[in-house]
Amino acid sequence: MTKTILITGATDGIGLETAKMMAPEGHTLLLHGRNPDKLVVAAEAVSRIDGAGEIKTYRADLSVLPEVEALADEVKGDFESIDVLINNAGVFKMSNPLTKNGYDARFIVNVVAPYMLTKALLPTLGSNGRVVNLSSAAQAPVNVQGFLNKQAFSDGEAYAQSKLALTMWSFEMANELGNDGPMIVAVNPASFLGSKMVKEAYGREGNDLRIGADILTRAALSDEFAAASGRYYDNDRKSFAQPHPDALDTAKNKQLVEAIERLIA
């Protein structure tokens, strides 16, 4: 049975590779990107694959929250329901890591935007949908007040903290919604895959992107993830695993979500 699947950050890297992997099954693929030219190229590449179904594109800068809201509205305007949201878009290094309001753009893109998009699309996902959030093996305790108070962080600090924060709100939202919401899982797609982010961060080519695309495809569509809500999958271990201890702290998870909600407000 074909699905309707929204993939953020789908113009290159794991996002694009995942779209290509899913295309032969005829799924309706909604590809998000920040650069309109790259979106056209990506859509053309995916649509040329044998068996590809409908391909639609959506442009939004996820560091700008009104654009995140507009993205959700556009998707809801086009589709009464979607089956899967893959929050793949993420950043590690930026020439200017600050938004116009002075917040760390890496935290906004990696944490706040996917939270906001997921929450806005919950009515379209229903209880049978799935949300796959791209976490990472790189996770560090989150300095919530530091982000709210516009403290400066290094690339590594911002990235590791943002990936734990993404995992934390995934757990909290899954717990809060229970059986009334979609399956929400945090996934480490594998370390040192050959994405642009890895090349920028570590100066190396990285491993086959299909390793990450395969686990995202499975998380989105396979029965093995049907009951994975509120869990963490570590593709380095090829299994579900314990996350960073902070993600198991309900009080910390709630505090983080409250902080995200204050920032959005």
C-alpha cells in the first residue's frame, strides 16, 4: 500500500537518498528544501526512477519559524492526511549561526522547527501515522537556558545538544500523546555517513548514505517499527538502544518542551 511521506532536507544527503529508495514503491513523496533550484533538481532525479509516484516540492527556511508554520499550512492545504513525517533536515556548521532574533539557528533548525512542524501536522498524521526524527550518536546535555538566553556555542556543542534535545522532545511527545498520536521514534541513522554535514564537520567523505536511507525507510514503513513510539534506534548497533540518560528523565523532557513552547510563543 502506497503512503504519503514528507521528508525535510530532501535536496541532498540522507534525505534525498531516502526519497530515491522509497520512489520505486510508488509512494507520494513530499520533498522539502531551502533552495528552490536544488528542489527542482532533486524532484527531477526522484521522478525519473522507475515506479515513482507523485512528487511534490515545498520550499521553506527552517531557521525562520513563520516559514515553518507556512510549510505546515501548505502541506495541510494539499493533503487531508499524510502517513509519515521524516524530520531529516539538520545543520552542523553555519557561516552565521544566529537567527534575526539572535537565537542559535542550529538549535532552531535541529530542534524547534521539527517540533513545530510535527505538532502542526499531528491532525493529518492521526494515530496511524509515523514521525521519524533524525537523532545522532553525538549527544550532550542540553543547556536550555543558554539557548533561550542566546549564549554562544561551538558547532560541536550546538549540534550534540540539539540532537539530544530532539530525542528528548520525541520521547515527551510520544508519552504525552500515547495511543492517540502517531508513532514517534528518534533514530541515529549511523555515524560518519557521507553527507555534506559530515564532510563539513570532519573533512572526510564518510560511509555509504544508503545505510542511513535504509534505516529511515524501515522506520517509516516496516512492521518492526510499528510499536517503536517513544524509543531510540541506534543504527551503529543495529538495534533499539538506551538513549542518553537525560532523555529518560521525564522532568527534564517536560522542561525542554516548555522552553520550546515559550520560544515559539
